[in-house]
Amino acid sequence: MITMFTAQTEEVDDIESAAAEILQQVDGARQYANSVGILLCHPEFVESGVAEELCARLPFDVIGMTTMAMATGAGHGEFMLSLTVLSADDVVFRTVVTEPLSTADARGRLGAAYDAARATLPDSPAFIISFFPFLSDISSADVLRHLDAVCGGIPVWGSVASGMDMSYADAGVIGNGRVHEKSVVMLLLYGPLEPEFILASLPEKNIGDRRALITESDGCILKKVNDIPLLDYFSDVGIVMRIGQDNTTLPLMVDYGDGSKPVALAVYSLTPENWAVCGGEMPEGAFFFCGEVDKDGIMESAGDALAQIQGLKGKNCLLMLPCVTRYIMMTPVPDEEIRLVRDTLGGRPFVLGLSGGEICPVKDRDGILRNRHHNFSFSACLF
């Protein structure tokens, strides 16, 4: 059984004060044989050296990411650093940072890192927590597809790092306090664990009823729908898309046809050919429905996720990663969803960070977990 400790600080300039504040809050982890840390922070905690120095003072490994905002039971905000310590006597933790990834070498480098960490465990891990960087030359969905292949379908839960705006310029993953802009960090958990994964994206009322068949695609690139060019289809349904404009607020609810829940994906950009670069795989033969993101839908889906969380018993650890777009679209009160989380969970220990892309397994019709990349969603992991 794993015990979770959470700590937070807003001290970004004084390393001694920040370290003392964090270490005091997680002192209880000393009594356990094995521990590992998950760190979420505003990018300035990396720039100031606080994140790296803090990790250097900890007697265990730490992985994490930068994020636009975060929360624990003790508070929430944007200008923070939070450290979650997972401790156990009967669970083994292994962390690893890949070599920088590119399109040409992603699978090989993910495989080498996974194999190195796996070789130190008695058997395959129960599941993996992983943080991805935002890469310009390879999609996060493709990174996940490669990781799924090299680990043999072991459940992977985690996030793409987020920064302080949607450019992702200051976003990165963290391995022992150092930011990695092109590497993936992983935490392998081995032991008697039965993780539960919760995902909520759009309520039914925010999903259209017009089903579209994907008839030409290439991985995450959507080319034709219902045998007509993509932009012609969107024009027919009253949606205008142009190269250079922000199209990321249009959710496409993709049904992969395997009995799993439809996955919410964003359109990141349009290519010169007017094809859509999407947040996840768009296989030919799959269907999608156009959706809408609004405040009421965000709060309703958050309530749905929290109800599922409250219904699960016997889980000591609760990690949550709602999409950063949800936070931005709640403006002028962006933290309303986070406040709902804190009010609902009361004094229960948890950590929450804003995700640049949610990595969460979903069950197919046979109950088998399939690793998926999502957008616009509220993702949670309990164990």
C-alpha cells in the first residue's frame, strides 16, 4: 500500500526557505522503505534553481512537469511548486529520463529507457506515470503509441507539460529538478497495485448528433470526412477553419469502434493542404462528432469525475490532471473548477496540475485498458 504526502511552497527566490518548507511537510515519508516524488511547478521555480536544489536535498528520485496552475488540499494557484511523495514498504519505484526524442528515433529511445528501468524490477510494472514534453516534430499521440508498443500495453497515465500560455515555450518535463525540453520522464510502479483511471470530457448535451466517418487520414492528420475534403465537410456543418487561426477550442469526439468511450481531441493546426493536425490518432473507419466546450459543460464533467472519485474506496493516492484549456476557458474566474475539486474532496489528500494533453487509459468492450491521448478532459488516477 502506498501512502501519499503533499507539500507546496510559493517561495521562488530563497532556496533555503523553500526547501525547509517542503521538507517539513513531507517528513513522514522517512518511515517507509521506498519513496519517489512528483513535482509540479511554475516555470520560474526551474529558472531560479529552487526545483533542482530541492530535488538534490531529497533522498529519492523526482519526476514532474511545469504547469500553468496546480492544487493540493492545502491551497491552489499559479505561482506555486508542489511536491507529492509516494511512499511504501511493498512497492518499488523506478524513474527514468529518455534521451531527447525526434521522429526518427522516438521508439528506440523510449524502448531503451523503459528497458533500462524495467531491468531493475522483479517483473513488469503495474502501471507507469509519465510526463511528455510538447514536441514540434512528433505528436504526443505518436509518442504514446511508441511507448505503448515498447512496454507491451502496460497502462500509462500522465500528461503533456503545460506552461504559462498556449505557446508551450516555457513548458518542460522535470527529472530530478532539471527541465528536459525533448525527453520523456517515466515512473514505473511495481507491486500489489490496482490503479483506477477516471476520465470525463464533454457532457452529452455538448456533443452534436451528426456522425462523421473518417475516410482518409494519416496517423493524427485528418484529410477527408465522408469522402469529401475536410474543410468542405466543416463548411457544410457551419464550422469555419482557416490556416493560422486558433482552432483548438473545437473538440472532436472520436469513436474508435472498440467499445471504449469516445475520446475528445483538438485540432492543433491546419497544414498547407488544409488537412487537420489533431491531438490524437484519427484512423480511417472511425467516427467523430463535433462538440462544444463551455463553462457549464466543464463544471458538469468535473462534477461527473469527482462523483466517480468519491465512489471509489480503499485508494490512498489521488492524482488529477484536467486540461489547461478548461482552465483558460473558465476566464474571468479560471480557478472555478479547481475550487469545486477542493470543496468536494474536503480534507482528502490529492494533487492536481493542469495538463497540456491528458494521457489516460480507457477500457474497451472487453474491459481491456487501452492507452489513449486526450484533450479537453478531466483525468484522474487513484491507487
